[in-house]
Amino acid sequence: MRAGVIGVRGLVPAAALLAAACTPSQDNGGGDAAANAAASRYVGKMVGVEAPTPPAKPFAEKDKNPFLEFSYAYPAQAAAVPVLVEKFAKDRAASKADALSMAKEDSAAAKELGFPFRPHSLETQWRVAADTPRFLALQSETYVYTGGAHGMTGFEALLWDKARKRETSVKAMMTSPAAFAAVIQEPFCAALDKQRAEKRGAPVVRGDDEFTKCIDPMEQVLVPTSKDGKLIDSMTVIVGPYSAGPYAEGSYDVPLPVDAAMRKAIKTEYQDGFVAR
């Protein structure tokens, strides 16, 4: 065992000599600088010190052709997680291929019928909703236009558990969907009606009309959010167009602060990621 230890330690001076041999006395240009960097990386591996990983950069792709205008983007925080990069790459390729196929079919049909073809659009933007020591929560907004009077916007949420190094979901963290729904239903309805009234310029009178009655928040997109980046402090309910009001009202973002009742409806193993009030 002692001989083995001595052998490992012996790599240090040997590596230092190698570094000295590989390092020119003067840096005469970019070639020498590149050689120095390569030598440093090699020496680092020899002595067990890896070079720092370069910070991840946001990803963005844009493509436009006669059939489709396509874009897809996600932030640096997601680009730093290889599993998410792979997930987004598959989603990006599949959605682009499907959208382009549909656009080409519509173009051919329009030409056959003698109608003008309106190019389609598919634009997806992921953004950070919360980046805490425990969780990375992302929210996407996707705009789709297929030649009609107007496009439509959809939303998704993604939750990455940093502690367990895996993707999870809001519903997976609940003690049960029923328990969580019981906690957020009334606060959600009150907050939604307040936002409706602000957009409509008049109080909302509950009725049988689909745009006055409350909707089920559990059928919407639930996004964990954080103001200070330390803990999840609210659960935002994203309501798409037509779900709570006419298209002209657009979408609704209804934040529900995490309180003791909501925290209790979260499984114990996840509660450390939420504020305690």
C-alpha cells in the first residue's frame, strides 16, 4: 500500500517537469497560448485536477423557410443539465418535423384549391420560473399559427430535482391531487376573478357562463416560482386563452403564495424546498 502511495505522489513532480518542458519561455502568439492551455489540461488530468467546466450558454435556434417559421430556445440553467439538453433536442426535432410536414401539406392543398397559402409558425420559449438550491423550475410558452384567423398559445412546466438529479413534476410532489386541490381551489378562484375584473373593468358575477364560473386549477399548468432563488414561495397557475375568458383577454398567470396548508399538501421529502409560513 505504501509503495502505491509513493507512486501516486511521484506523479506530481513528474507532471511539473512535463509542464515546464511543454511551456515555452515566451508566448509568441495564439499557437503558443493554445499549446500552453493543452499542456495545462494534460497536467491537470495527471495530478487529478480537472479544468473548470465552462459556464453553459442559453440555446436558441431560428429557422424560416417558405412553409414554416420556427424557433426554439431555453436558458443557460437548462443548458447546464445534459439530461434536459437531450430532452429538448428530441422535442425540438420532433416538433419541427411535424410542423414542417403539416405546413407542406397545407401548402399543397391550398395550391390545389387555388387559395393563397399562409406560412405556419411554431415558436417555443423556455424560461426560468425558479432556480433554487433544490429545484430548477422551467415554464414554456409556445405560439402556434397554422393559417387561421389567429394563432394559439400553449404552456408547459418542467421541474428538475437537483438533489435527486432527475426530472419530477408538481403532481408527483403532492401528498395527493385531491388534497392539493382542496387547498388551492378557493384562493385560486378569488385571485382569478380579481384578474378577470381588472381586465374587464367590472366585477365578475359568477354564473353558468364558462367565462364567469371558476375553473379547475388542477387542469391548468402549475409552475413552482421563487422570488429570491432560495425556496419555492408560490405556485403559479397558468391559464391559457379561452379557458377562463375570451381570446382577447389572453392568458392568466395566477400566483398562489405557499402557506402552511399548501406546504402540508406537499410530500415530506420535498418540503425542504418550500418556504415555511
